[in-house]
Amino acid sequence: MKATISHIKADIGSLPGHTTVYAPVEEEVRKFVSDNSRGLLTGFHVGHVGDDIQITMVHSRGIDNPEVHGLAWNAFKAGTEVAKKVGLYGAGQDLLKDAFSGNIKGMGPGVAEMEITSRKSEPFIVYMMDKTEPGAFNFPIFKMFADPFNTPGLVIDPNMHDGFRFEVWDVLEGRKIELPSPENTYDILAMIGSKSRYVIKRVYTKEAHEKLPDENVAVVTTDKLSLIAGEYVGKDDPAAIVRIQSGLPASGESLEAFAHPFLVSGWMRGSFNGPLMPVGIKDSKMTRFDGPPRVAALGFVLKDGKLAGPVDLFDDVAFDGARRTAIEMTDHLRRMGPFEPHRLPESDMEYTTLPKVLSRLSSRFTPIEGHIKAETLEEPTRDMD
């Protein structure tokens, strides 16, 4: 039986600054979905991480369904009205258009959807990040589905041994490519290491997979608010749906990808690199330097269109070590202040507010006598031996 899992998230106001979702706003979104989803959704969950409200929905309408997207959009609009009444900061921040036009993509909220063939037991995890960008998922998704040191099932499970297919998007040029692993592992890494441009959008099983041939098993939101709005309006704060177990990474293999904090872009004003810290929902308030960037994980089981759960998977002492490491990394990076590599490189600052500051100085520059511009230099002769 086919089912669709749609996860749509948005920042529609925070208390205070960019810290956390205001409970009455989240409750208004939850109430709107509950009151208007009869006959449309078979299950849903409304939650949050940091200052982003997250809606997970199950239905049979397929991806990009205008009614499902419209429900989420109108729920966020209802929550925005509550946010505006109490003067929350950034009320309606991610709702970049005035009216819904049939599809929520390109309008501000992040969208991750997959249409699946439901198994007898269909467990999955929704990962939700705050204060970072879609490319932050490149490292953990790769580890889950292509790194045997993280996921031994790739070695010892015959259903996983042939690997998976990765769909990678070039978000700057608007193009995509599909590459199988392990055959094209190095090619995949060559791209996704440039996480601000190349992002993993989906992972599929291969046709030879005995239990789930050619099935979508992971999907990431890839909406870049800076590219939609033309300037910094908040980091994208991505989310992902990852199916697990029975020929796919086990829950523990999927979660293990976050056991060692790694650097992601975003954090304060979307302009700094920082460690991604795995936390329970209760610890997802964005405080120190508006962070550090965080990831939460909610575990569900889908059966006959109904959701069981969620379980707050990072709310566990097993990840205390990761949190301590992330705090130590935070201490080290914060000593650097506005210097790279704590601050993002200039190319990544293009859509922040920094260009407005630098433009004020452009008229005060004067030429350097005798300086040869880099683009006029001849290509040096290289010894090919």
C-alpha cells in the first residue's frame, strides 16, 4: 500500500529573538491542523525544534499535493496571527509570499516528502535542525547510507550490501544528479563536501534490493531562504525523513551518524561555522550565540496510515559525550570572534547583511600602484612528472 509522509516546517515567530517557539503559537498550528485535516490526513504530529514549528503528516495524496501543502500553509498563517498579537520577533518570517499558490515550495517553509510502499512495520526518524543549512545533512546522511564504519549493515546485511543511490542537488545552478554508492562513492564525496552548493536531496534503494526495490528511503528539505528572498532572512533550518530497519540502516546506525559533532554553517546571523549538537526537544532552545546549531530526532512507526510515537531519541545519556564535545568546540570557536574560519568565507556571506556594510566603504578604496589583478596572470607551467 502506498503512503506519503510529508514534513513541512517554518519559523513564524520566536520568544525572544530566535530562541524558541512560543507555546500558544504551536498550539494554534496544532489546533488548525486537527480541525481541518479530516478526510485529508490519516495521521499527523506538530512539534518544534528551536524556533521552528514542524508538521509531520501522513496521507495517500502523493507528494506536492496542493491540499496537503495548503493545510500546512494556512496552519502557519493561523499561528502567525497569534505571533503578531503578542509581538513575537520574526512573526511570519518564513512565509515569504502573501498568498498560497497551490504548492508551498519556494514560498519559504521547508518541505521534505516521500511516497513509499509501506512495510508491515514502517519505522522512520524525522531529524530536525535549527540554525544551519540543508548541506548540514550531507555528512550524516552519507554516513548512514554509505559509510561501513558507521553502518556495519552495509557489510553484513545482504539487503544493504549493494549500497544505495544518492540524488544530489546543485542548489545554485538548479540541477541534479543521481549517483550509486559504493560505485561512485568518491564522486559523491567530491560534490557533497561543498555543502553550501551541493546537497543530498534523496536516497533510494537499488533495484536489486530484495525487500524494497527502487524505494525512496531518505529525503531532506533543500529550500534555501537566502536564494528565495535575495538576502538573509534566517537560515534554512533543514529537516529530513529517514526510513530505518529491515534492509535499511538500523535506528542505532542512523543515530550514530550524529555521535561525533561536526561543523555546520549557520549559527549567529547565519554567518558562522559551529558544531552540530544532538539534543532532546527540551534542550533545543537556541541560546548561546543563538545556538550552537542543534539537531533533534523523533522516532515514529507507521501502520495503516496511523502514527505511533514519537520517541525523543536524542534525549538520552548516550549522547552526553557528543554534547560535551560540542560545547568544547563552541568554546574554542567563539574565541575567534569575527575571524574565519569561525565566520563563513566571503563567498558564503553574499546573502547575509555583510555586503551592505562593505558597500559603504567601496568609494574609499584607492588603487595599489603596480598591482597585477589575479585574473590577468598567466597560468603557470606545471611539471606533469
